[in-house]
Amino acid sequence: MENKISKKRSIKGTVVSDKMDKTVTVVVNKYVKDPKYKKFYKTSKKYKAHDEKNQFHVGDVVYIEESKPISKDKHFIAVSNKESKA
């Protein structure tokens, strides 16, 4: 039987809220190129991520990884804040 390698999406973001229990809100900023005018502009999106040990706080740079749905709008897990992760 073959070993399956799971390719879960991993995104780098900044924690903007840690007021909920075992949950952090992470904002992810990215640049998008306009297809018609070829100009880059900045967009941002907020994700709720599961933080089991409540170890991340406002201002921390973290990586969030896709997982199965944990609640209605929480389907990421806060993994680490190491800069070496790809």
C-alpha cells in the first residue's frame, strides 16, 4: 500500500485578535495583479485558526494550516511561528 502525502495549504499571517478561547484571528496580506491594468494592489483576509494551548498573542507572526472544519467558520490550525517553515 502506498503512503499518501497530504499537501495541506499553509499560510503566513499576523495574529490580530486572541480574545476567544482556543481561537486566534489571523490576517493574511497579499499582493494581487489586476488582469486588465497590470497593476498590483494589496488585499487582506481574516481567518479564524484553532490555538489549543492559547500560546499565540496579538502581533505574533504565525503559520496556519488547513484542517477539517472545527466549527462553523474555523477550518485552520495555528501551527507555529517559525520563520524557517516554507
